[in-house]
Amino acid sequence: MTGAAPQVRIGLGLDLDAAAVEYARERYADARTQFQQGDVLAFEDAAGFDSVVSLETIEHVPDPQRFVQRLARLLVPGGVLIASVPTTPSVDLNPHHLSDFTRHSFRRLLARNGLEEIDSLLQVQRVSPFSVLFRRELRMAGLRRNLPAWYLHHPSALLRRVGATLRYGFKNHYLTVVCRAAGGDTLPSEHCS
């Protein structure tokens, strides 16, 4: 981080997993970049944060509403949240994903928590069906085991998968949204998480 974004005084990374925090400390920590083990739902910072970044995490938590509400409360008035989620089905394939989102449902979740969208980015990741089928796709290493049996118990997930494949083909979509908390008009720059 040295030399980049000189207006940022401190960047703090927070994770539940001690091994992830240790890995980040060993490789990325410096005078302005710190890492701490903790649960964002219990984390407190009296000063609040100008910026909070949550990339590809919201789909992993058991209660996305509570999680986003907490992120919004950690922001100072006018603070910025940058968050992303997959917007094509992922719960069926990834056993670590607990929620599926669409572009609309993700934006609605953010708005319900008092966050105003100021920008967004749609990312499209192409997937080869043959690489997936024959498990040559590296991203499929953590694929849910015995997927046909899982679909038997979760038929609505199979319908979402078929619908998304018909609509988008063999592509995963991800939406990153930049939004601002109520009470400010400028992009903050000094204290971020």
C-alpha cells in the first residue's frame, strides 16, 4: 500500500479466520495496513470508517441483511461502502455460499440499509462447460459433491441454475456497487476498512 492512495491514513482488514489474518499480516501489513481477527457483527470503532470494502463475502454469511446493516453502521455519515456479490446462482455449486442474489435483490438489500448507489460495475466470467463437466476448471476444485442428489433436495436451485444458463449462457456475473451512507456529499478518504 505504500505509495498508493497517500490520503489513506490506515487500512484495516478484518476476518474471522486466524490463519487468513496471519497470512495477510505476513504478506501485506505495513505502517498503514493492519489486519485483525474479529467478527464484523461485534466489531466496534468509535470513530467509524470513511470507507468499508466487502468483496465476495456477503453471499457467505448466514444473515446478509444483518451483515450489511452492520457495515452501514460502521460508516461515518457520507461514508462509502464498496460491496460485491455473484448475481448468477452460486449456492448450488459452491457449498460455502449461503445466499443467491440477483442484481435487483442486491441493490434492494443495500438500499434497505440506507445506502445510496453512486456507481456500479458488472463483471462477467466465462466458464467452459466441458472444463466444468470433466473437472478441469481450477475454480471447480471446491464444487459441491454429488450435485444431482443435492438438486433432488433443492429443486428450486436447479430451476434457478437452468434459468440463468438459458439467460446468460455459461457465464458467471458479479456486481460491485459503490454506495454512500446518508449524511455526506463527498467521497471520504482518510480512514478505511
